[in-house]
Amino acid sequence: MPLNIDFVQILLHMLNFVILAGGLSLILFKPVQKFMRERKERFEKQALENRAAAEENARLKAEYEQKLADAEVEIQNMKLEKEQEAADAAKEYLDAAKEKAEKMILDAEKEAEERKDHILESAQTEIGELVVEATQRLLNESRDEKTSQALYDEFIRVAGEQ
């Protein structure tokens, strides 16, 4: 053998290498490939789930924003409605107060008119009584000028006092 090469040894080494490669392939390479394939599938599945979750989150966010906008509009409408109710209640209260004030004024005017009428009647009655009294005095006393003048002056004085 030239160069001290033994072909049987080479073939045996080759056979050992093939056995080693085949064994390693069965023991390590296929499980590693299977693990890598499963890992890739798991990551792809996770990516799909993440995309679906992101789409669901976007949909829920849009729904939430829409509900929030609707709630704000509803709150604004309720606020306007309550303000209108308060304004109406205030107007009713003011109208009632005006009516009450007008009634009080009318009642006071009526009462003042009644008092005035009563005072006038009372004054007329007193004046009539004074006239009757003065006439009776005139008739009862003598008819001279001095006495008449004195009676007239007394009548004026008494009427002025009252």
C-alpha cells in the first residue's frame, strides 16, 4: 500500500461515519427538526391569535368610544333638559309671586277704598248730627243775632276739632 493507506480502514471509517451520521440523524436531527417545526407553528399560531386579539381590541375600543360619545351626548341633553325644567320652575314661581303680589295690591286697594268709604260715611254722619244739634240749639235758644253768631262760631269750632 502506497503511502500506508489501508482501504479497508477507510471503508470501516466511512461505515462508522455513516452509522454515526444515521444514528445522530435519528437521535438528534429529526427531533430537533420536529421541535423547530412545532416551535415555528406555535409562533405562527401565537401571531394569528395576537392579530385576532388586536382586531378585537380595536373593535372594542371603537365600540367604547362610540358609547362614550353617546353618553356625552345624552348627558348634554339631560343637562339642557334639567336647565329648561329649572327655568320653567323659576318662571312659574315668579308668575305665582307676581299674581300673589297683584292680589295683595288689589286687596289693599279694596281695603283702603272700604276704609275711605267708611270714614266718609262716618264723617257725613257726624256732620249731619252736628247740623241737627246746631239746628236744635238754634231753635231752642232765642233768635237774636248775637246768639246765632255765637252758635255758628261754636259749630265751626266743633266741626274743625273733629
